[in-house]
Amino acid sequence: MSTKSDICFRTDGNPGARYLSGRVTFDEQFRGGRLCARYWSPSGQVWPEMHLASQRYRPDQPADTFLLAVNGQHLEGGYEWLGADVTRDPSSYRGEGRDVRHGAIKLMHRASGISVIVHTRIDGSSFLVRWLEITNTTNRAAGISAVAPFSGALWSHRVGEHMALPDEAPFDVAYAHQFNWGQEGDFWFEPLPNGVRTVDGGKLGRSGWGRPAFWARDRANGQTVVCELAWGGNYAFSLDCRISAGINPQMHETVRQAELYFSMGLSGHDPVLRVLEPGETVTTPAVHLGFFQSDPDAIVQATHEHVRHVVMPARVPGRYVEIEANHRGYLCDRENEPDLKRDVEVAKSIGTELYVIDAGWYGNDPNVWWKNVGDWRAGSWLPNGLEPVADHAHAYGMKFGLWVEIEAVGEASDLRKRHPDWLLTRDGQPIANGRALDLTNSAVAAWEESEIDRVIQQYKLDMYRIDHNHTLTPSGNRIVDGMTEDLTWRYYDALYGMFERLHAKYPDVVFQDCAGGGGRLDWGTLHRFNNAELSDWMRMPRGLKILNGVTMSLPPEVLLRTFGTEVPEIDLEGDLDTQLRLVCLCRPIFRGIAPSLEEFSPFLRERIDHHLGLYRDVIRPIMIDGRVFHHTPFLKHTELSPWCVLEYATVDQTRAVVGLFRTGGNGEPLFHVTPRGLNMAFRYDVTFDNTGQTVRITGADLMLRGLDIRREQPQSSELITIRRVDE
């Protein structure tokens, strides 16, 4: 498969650009003051001009490949083409071993005095990355009131012969339908009727427990678009479906035409998203768009490759996937040195590689983690500080990590008393019950960065864990040059800049993302962090559906999942093997497995040892850079489903692991699984973990005839490991 890329700019009377990236072609044209999409192709074809010469877009057709409004006026039309260049890629997106090309189209809107550079990055994959560079060239302030860095036409074609009902739209869309705590990964398709479907992502001041992303699918031609906004703040996307009818004069018949347009951009609570001073330039978040004519497995695998090598930061050598233990199992808000050291010893006994102290180690008496945030010094209940615990973990050969919710300030903290002016406000009043620090204040941003710097050095941290347990809704705002500005854009510019500098200063430190679980699983945040909490929700079956849904976007080896006693109702998590298999299909965190070594149940220890042995020797080597196959994709959280089945396989097809989970008592207790990541010419040893029995089967038999797995008991499971036999 080709991984080459090329950008060709046209400079004639109707200038434009054509981007060739691997098998994808995208063509846009500048006509009538608008930069509009001409066509997309997932087969690398360049359409001949005879098919495009008469192409026009009416003013009511939203085909523009970006959207921008300034001072409440949409700048549709009225642009001038100033030129275009293929230039060095200025983005922070890495291109390791890739054929990276970067194009920049320069436009000027004379009436508003706004110049726009349209940046497009391609690298030979099926993904394009686009962002805008916007400059105010006037001598007065200008307010960006709306912006979508990527938009335009996706499909336009006849549809009558392809659909069961000739007036039915061929398009549907999958996205995360839930935006609330513990609802990550509720990702499934719904039809797109005639009209506009807008998803406004909850306006939580962060990307939410949903995600600023969608898949759009054309059932007439089998094509799929993956669109992700790399942005941690408020967002909205829309899909505009149009079905029309006309007479074909040559065929003398009615022809139905289907069109789909999209936009992906920022959202806010106030009239202005960003105020630009005279001469000021601002860069938008990037939109990543992939165009495919593939099945969901191939799309997921291409997306994971893009995330691993373009979205995520460079891997810390030797630190890519670690087994973690976190203290918040038996010691929540009762942290003390002897018990923490005992917890370290329990963690070491199961082979933990990274020990983490989470919330509750800091601040004033009494020890209440939520109220004390902001005072990042050890509390009186740790008179010797954290150093003895960190040293204890290091002495056992483990790495040491620390939780610091740096964006928050609690009501009991000294910081809030000293700096009430540091709170993020709306119309002059603190938001989030006064818990949110104002990162748009340069003094606050400098203090936050210096505090992270200090704790990394003071405690010799190997890992820094952020959290974000409040929502910025409605967002902070401020009057700037007479305009009411939503502060979210400035907030995230400050947050992202801070962590980019910290990454550069501490390249051997792992930075871990958490926001009430998976409240920031967007590609913009993950570009600044090495891994992320999948969810705080641990109950089955939703806990498994969360992993199933989120891994449609993110590879499992960057996602953290908890096992332990931190939350109640452990008996609703499924049987013990099922609980452990779930966490071992991503990055396991153990939170409370025994109060001490003396109280560690032999049965629990044996099962943990067994599953972590499988994890180290079998699952983790397959999962890192492996391929994911969803045998039960697009599961709704709100509907019962009898099974959830995930398969991971190595790229060379020599090893695979299949987790089969009986998620409910409904449906058939028998699941017929045909592994997909194997080679029909190979022979494999197949081991069933429930019995420990191994059978030798050809790849052809596995992939064509498959295996029948029976599980009668709800919330039970089977784990199958598959290894090629060397002849």
C-alpha cells in the first residue's frame, strides 16, 4: 500500500489545491471568494477536469472547507487568493519515517481585515490534519465569533438505485452520545435524515466524557469519514444532509441526489470565542480527517496508527506500558506513612512497576482531598513528607508517581484565601463553586507550571498525574475591548503550552491524563500526555462497553483501567477473572487489593499473579503497536447486549488474544468467534484460559470455521490466547 504524499497547487483563474496522501485524494477550489471542496476519493484517483469544469456551489450550499465569523459576521465569500506554498511542516505533530507534506494557502478578507492561512498536513496515511492561522490586520480589535477549521462537502451523488427506499438518505453518523461522568465510549451509528444534525458537545469547558469526533458513513458507496477535533474545550459539529430530485434529460427519468456537508469547530457560551488585538495572530486547534473505503476493523487500525505516531507524544524509552498501583483503595483521606509503605509492599508483591500516590496527601487539617486542592505540600498527617514513601517505592525497584490536580483550588486551601483574584469568573463571579483557577491569568499560569516543576524535582517523580474534577460550565468570560469573550480558547492555549514546556524539560517523566476519568480523551489533550484514564466507571457491563467504544479511536495500550476496592458494589463487576481480564486488555491500575501482605487473600493473589503473568508475557507484547478487532462494535450503553468481544493481534499475524465477555443474561449464551488477525497459512496453538487446555488448529480453520464459546453465567468471560507454531 502506498504511503507517499503530494500537494499540487493550481494558480490559474480558478486556483485550488489537490492533496494526495496514500490512497486518499482531496481537492478544493477557490472560486467566487470561497475555498470549497470539489471531491474526496479513497482510491487515489484524480478526477478529470471534464467532470469538474461546470461544478458550482450555490451560496446556500455549505461547501466551504473552513468556516469563520468575525464580529458576528460570517466571512463567506469575499476572500482573495494571495498564494499557496508547500513548506516545512511547522506543526508539533511528529512524522517519524513518514512522507510528510505541509501546504499553506494564504487568503485575505479585505472587508473585515482578516487574513487566514489554511494549513494542511499529510503524511501518506488516510488522514489529513488541518488548522487555521488567523490574523487581524486592522488597527482595531476583532472578535472571532465562530470558527470551524475543517468543513465542506463530503459526498454528492445519485442515490435512487442504491437504497431500498428511493427517498431514504444513505448517510448515518456514529458519535459519543453521552457527555456525562462515567459514560465514555457510548459510540454508535444513527441514521441522518434530511436536514441538519448538530451535536454540541455538552459545553462542559472540556471535551467531556464524550469526544469531539464522529464517523460519517455513506451506505450507497461504502465510504466512511473519521473526523476528530484535537481540542479539549467546548466543541460542536454538524452534518447537513440534503436529498433532492431532478429530471435526467438523457434518461427521461427522475434522479434523486444525496449530498452531505459537515463542519467541525469550537463552541462557546459568549458572543466571542477569541478577541484579536490589532496585528495579533491566533492558531486554531487542528481537525484530523480520515477518508476510507474499508471495513470498521481497517478504519480502527489506521486510526490507531495515526494516534500512535502522530497524535501521541514521543514514547518515554522503557516506560511505554507499566503496571500501576494507586494508593486510593484502603487509605482514602486517611493517608499516613506506615500504611502507605505497607501499600507499596503489597504493590511490589504482585510485580507492580509504578506506584502512585493519588488525592489526599496535601493541605490543611482535616484531610479532605476535594477541599484541600491547591496547597501542594504534604499535610500534617505526613509529618516526614512524601519523600520516605517515594524512597520506599524506589528502593523496591518501582517508579514513583504523584497526583496533583493543578487546575483546581479548594475552599479550605490557603491558596484561595491568598489569591481570590486567581479564580476563573463569569460576569465577575467565580464559576465551578470557586474551584477553577484562571489559567488565562499569566500569574496563575506561571504559578501552576512552577508548582509542577517543583513537585517533579522535590519528589523525584517518574510520573506526573493530572486530574480535572470540575466542569467549566458556563465558561469563564471577560470584557475585552468592549466584547464579551469566552475564555476557554485562551485557557487551553495556556494549558497546552505549559505541558509542552514540561515535556521538553522532563523527557523521562511520564505525564498521565485524567479528568474525572475519561473527561479529556480528545486528541488535543492526548497530544500532550503519554496515557490517559479510560473511565472512573468500574461496573459491568458498562465498564466493558466503555473500553469497546473508546478503542474505536484510541489504542488500548494508552488507556488506564482500575481494579480494586476504591469504589463500592464490587460484586457487580463480574466474577474475579472477568474483572482482571478487563483491566489486562488495556493498562491495569490496582487500587486497593489488600490492606497489608498479611491480609492478602491467597486466592486473590493467585488470580492476580496468573493474569498479570499473562499480561506481561502475552497480552502486553501483542497490545503494543498491535491491531484491534471489534467483534461487537458500536454497543449502546442504554441497551442490553449479551456479548462484548475484543481481539488484539500482532501485525505479523503470529500471536493474538481474544477476550469474550458475557455482558448480560439476554441473548444466546453461545458466541461464534472467527479470529481476524491471523494468517490462514499458519498453524497455531490455541489456549483456553478457563481450562488451561491447548489445541493446535490451522489458521484457515480458525478464520473460516471459527470457535464456539459458551458462557451461561452473566458477567463471566473466556480469554483465548493464540500463538503461531514454528514448523
